[in-house]
Amino acid sequence: MPYAYKKSERLKKNTEFVATMKGKRLSIDGLSLFYTGNGKNSFRVGISVSKKLAKAVERNRLKRQIRNSIMKALTGYSLGYDLVFVARQELCTAKYSEIMAAVEAILRRTVLRKPSEGSRL
């Protein structure tokens, strides 16, 4: 059964998005990630797709695909970070496999990356 977000793992309020977007930023392949520590033992995730990118149907489809990719990629993480994923123009025409690759690539380059089997934290 795939992992599903709990309500406590979602960023909902504009103030939460703004506070997270004042943190560190990383951009790869049409996807930007803003992240800050939240002092808790779990992550919280928000997804933003601008109205300038596409109409509602395409924006919602893109958000669903990004959300599904994040759920698969963050399985096993329990670090205390707030994450905001912002879609850029390049992702509007991307296939699901490209979106999944972008999410995995961006998470590998952050502090959230999984340690390799031989390394210690």
C-alpha cells in the first residue's frame, strides 16, 4: 500500500509556505525545493504550481504526479524539515518518469539524502 500524507505532514497556510521559502533553495530540472528545519521529528510538505504555467486540469495533474513522486521518494525519511516543491515551466510537459527522476535528484542533493550502507552519520 502506498504511503499517504497525514494532515500533520502538510503545509497548508500561506505563512508556513512563506517561512519555508525563506530557507535554503535548490533547483534541478524544472523543480525547485525550498527547505528549513521545523524542530519536529517529521517532515511537512507543500506543493506549489503557478496559474501562469497551465490551466487548472494540467496544474492539478502535475501536483498529483509530484505528490506521488514525493511519497515514493520520502518513504523511510523521518527528519524534521519543512519542504516546499515549486514546479517550473519545464515540468508542464514532462512525463511521470521525468518528474520522479527530478524529485529523486533534488532530494539526493539536499540534507535529506539517505546515507549509503557503508557510511556513518
